[in-house]
Amino acid sequence: MLPLVPVQPKHLDQYRGIAGDEVIDDILAVAEDLKGVRIAHINSTAHGGGVAELLYTLVPLMSSIGLEAEWRIMQADADFFTITKLYHNALQGMEIPVTEEMRSKYLSVCEENASDCDQEYDLIVVHDPQPCAMLAAMEGKPAGKAKWIWRCHIDSTFARDEAWEFLKPYINLYDGAVFTMDDYIKSPIDVPCLAFIPPSIDPLSAKNIIPEKRVQSDIANRYGIDETRPIMLQVSRFDPWKDPLGLVDCYREVKRDYRDLQLVYCASMADDDPEGWHYYEKTFHYSEGDPDIFLLSNQQGVGNVEVSAFQAMATVVLQKSLREGFGLTVAEAMWKRKPVVAGEVGGILLQVDDGINGFLVDDIGEAAVKVSLLLDSPATAQRMGEAGHEKVRRNFLSTRQLLDYLRFFRIVLDS
């Protein structure tokens, strides 16, 4: 059996005061038809990254309304995750050849995990490319009764043709597929059921409950950050698509006029991302020992409470992405009433309405101009922050995503 990830119980009624009665009642009504349905979510890691964050909320919420929901992770070595990270980059447009050695390693690991997969479920939801070929490895074996859904969380709009065409036959074996946006389907796929479901944030998680001011101050002092001075913040992996070096350039440009500005880059080092340390080192050396640049991660004790505190303290939040499947940290910042300056890419476009709840930018110079504008005008920053909070409340909370999934599950089971 694939290892089971333990999750803490959650109860849907706890969200009623935030999401509203109508949403909660809709969820309960749809869930009536799904009571007792056994569902497994499968991904590549229980720590770090947006997928794990989503599942820590969605799995217990599904259980709380009558589904028998579980979360299991595939098993693989470091070589597999190095290959899948390269493949992940190719799916986002980086020019990386998909070699026969990479294909062979990928397929052999998926086959090993397939042999450990219990098919006695009604639904199996496979997240992202790492375990995608598991279903193909089961051909010729007892199929069980499970319907299989593939969930793509990444922005594959500009995927390299070779990478997309390698993955597509495995996607086509699924009973259903879920993407964040229709643009992410590089070329037509052949699955019976298709849905577009944006991710969401959990307003009751430790990452989205703002700590008391005293706690914020303690956290700032622990990491040497001056909370009385302006803070530019980015929360994301150290990853080429998050443009960490471009973020430092933006900070330097703004700092010419705002000498007391600080940059905080807060990351989570994920188990399935061996590239993270490489880009941390590149960013560290690029920062040239600037005492006002803080590169922090879970390796230094930064967890959900600390991230929430940094977002609450931030003057402006950036998401300087070159590709972005969705960008949960954008919604997190908006929920905390912070203006966001973000790359005009991918799922960020679903969240940021340019000039209303933040700014969309194409390059470093434009980002610096917008950050400076927000530093100059606290009233603009506050107005945008309030607009952002309301947009997240209406569109990007866990309850909305849960309802979308339940409706899709019913379609797939009936197909």
C-alpha cells in the first residue's frame, strides 16, 4: 500500500460564518449523493508546495461530509524527483530534452507505485505529472471499480511539445481531468470528463489566521527584521519560475529612493524539489550580503504562523512569477488585505484585477514602479487590500473548491 498521510479533522460548519450559509448548504446538498464514496488522493509529497497545502484541507473536509477520503503519497528516490523537476520545467516551457533514460526511470517508478496502489476505491485523484503514468502501468491488471481523475496544478500553456506529447497518452487513459484554466491544455486531450477548478486557501488554517501583534513582533525580532520599516515580501519556492534574481533586482531599484526598504523572501523547501537548494544558493550569492535582504525557509524554523506574520507585516507583497499554475500566496496576501504586485501570467490572472486589488506587471522596471506607487500611497494600498480580501472571500476559499470538486465527482461517477 502507498503510505497514508495523516490529516487533522476539520468540520464544514466551522466555515459557515466566513463562506456564508448558501455555499455551505450547497455543499451539503451535493454531498448527499456522495456519502460513502471512497476516494484516494495521490501525489508526490506531504511537505512543501501548494498541492500538499490544498490536500491538508480538502481531504478532511471531504471526510467531514460523508465521503471516505484518504491521501496517499508515491514512493521514489532522489533521481526520480530530479527527473520530474526537469520534466516539470519542460512542461512550463523550459528547453529541456526528454531523454530515453528519463522516460525509462519515470515509467519504472510509476509502475512500482502502481503495484502498491489499492484500487478498491470509487475515485482516485492523481495530482500532477509525477504519478500520472501509474494508471497506464495498471493495464492488464484487475481494474477494480475506481474511476480515475488527473489533476494538473501547473501552468502548461507554453509546454515544450516533446514534454506535452509524452504525457498526453497517459492523461488520455483517465476518466476525467481537472485543470486550473483551459489555456493549460497545450493541445486537445481525449478524456470523457473535463473541469476547470482554481485552487483555494483555507481561511481557518494557521497560515491564514493573522497572529496577534505581539506574536508578529516576536517573529520579526527572531529573524532580525525591523517591522517599523517598509517590507517587500515574496513567499514562494526558490525556483527559476518565481524569478528570485529578478525580485532582488526589483528591490534594488526601489531601494534607490526608499533607503529603509527591506526584502523578505520566504520559502518552503519541498521534498520533491531538489532544485530548490540550487536556486537558494544562487539568490544568496546574488544578494551580496545585503543586510536588508532576508532569505528564509522552513529550514530556519519558518512555518505557517511565521508566514502569516510576515504577510501581515508586509507593506507590499510580490509574486514575481514567470510561470504560475495559480499562486496560493497571492490569495493568502489578498485575504490579509495586502496589495499584490505580480507577474501577468497563469493563474495570477484569475486573482489580480489590475489597478483594483493589485498590479499585474511584465518586467522588473514595471514592478519597481508599482511597488514605489504603493509605498508612496498607503491609501491606495489599503483600498486595494480591501478589494482583494473580498475577491478571495467570494472566489478562492476552500469551500468553493470543495463544492466544485463534489460536482465534478458526481459527473465522473455517473459517466
